[in-house]
Amino acid sequence: MSKKIVLATSNKGKVVEIKNMMDGFLVLNYTDIIAPFHIEEDGSTFKDNAIIKAKAVFEALGDDEAIVLSDDSGICVDVLGGAPGIYSARYAGVGANDKENLQKLVESIKAAGFESSPAHYTAAIAIATKDGISTVHGHMYGTAITTPRGDRGFGYDPMFIPEGFENTLGELDDEVKNKISHRGRALELAKVIINTLY
Ligand code: ITT
């Protein structure tokens, strides 16, 4: 029987990517089981926020057997001193959508006097069970550009060219992104941990 993993996210892009990368596991989102609820992400690192989300959902499920997996991620742009970082989801303000956040990042890089910048994505994944929490990280380095291209992926993907590529993540196939992405790398480590659980 496949192991059941419950995702702790409200981001549809993450759900699609994680499900595609977790062959052999039964992956549900927590909103398939209980009503969605607001989780205050007030940590000061990706890891802190991943832990907050995994714990909140584990507790809300009230199921001792649950394996809950959360992802806290974002993009850090060098010429902006690492912004938006942990604030990536609300860079253009609380409730901003992907398009508004991307536009704000394009404008911020231009306002700093650049057309592009070295940048990287980070993903912290937390796994919560009745025995406690484990965390892992993954990174993807590349360039943030101010002329977005493509409509694949989500978030800032149309303005990010991974190292070694010429296309943006908005143009590259999903399988290519998953192989090299921050989330893909963190998930490979997360699977090792999950495979040691009950
Ligand atoms: P949950 O907290 O409910 O999981 P969220 O969208 O609020 O959903 P985060 O707080 O982790 O998630 O913020 C991540 C943001 O970083 C996300 O909204 C995107 O803007 C960006 N991001 C993260 N991974 C990305 C990826 O693979 N491609 C593009 N943008 C990404």
C-alpha cells in the first residue's frame, strides 16, 4: 500500500509540482480533508515558516498516523539584497497574486538600475508526524530577468533562467523544472526521511 502524505499548502502550483514528483505515494492536500484555514507565517526563515505550516496542519487534522509535508519557498535576488526572500508570496502586498508580485519584482530590479541579476530560489520542506518535525532544503541558482517569457510553472518562473539554460522556467517543460528545482531537490531529501517513517 502506498504511504499517504498530506500537503499543508494553499498554493495550487506547489500541489501540482509535488504530486508529479511523488510517484508511489498517495498525495492529498489538507483541504481535501478539512476546511482551509489561515496560518500566520510569522517566522524569520523559510525553515521556521515551513515548520509553522506543517505543525498547524498536523494539529488541525487530529490524526496521529498523519504524515504532513509543507513547503516554504521564495526567490532571493542579489541586486535587491536577497529580497523578496521569505516575503515572495506577498511582495506586492498581502493578497497580491502571482502576476502582481512578478511585476513588482521586475520594477524593483529596474529601479535599482539593472536589467537582470543573479538570483536563487530556496525551498524549505518540513515533515510533521506524531514523533516530531524534520526539515530539509533545496536551492536553484540562476538569473532573474526583467523581460518575462513563457507561461509554464507559477509565481516568478517567467522571469527566472536557471544556470546552464537559456530559457526561463516559464518556457521549460515541467519535467525539466522538477529535475533541477529547489522544490525537486528538497523533495528528494524529504523522500529519504519519509521512507524511514512507520
Ligand atoms: P503556502 O504558504 O500555502 O504553501 P504560498 O504561496 O503562500 O502558499 P510561500 O509562503 O512559501 O507559499 O510563498 C512562496 C512564494 O514564492 C510563491 O507564492 C511564489 O511567488 C514564489 N515561489 C516559490 N516557489 C516557486 C517556484 O517554484 N516558481 C515560482 N515562484 C515560486
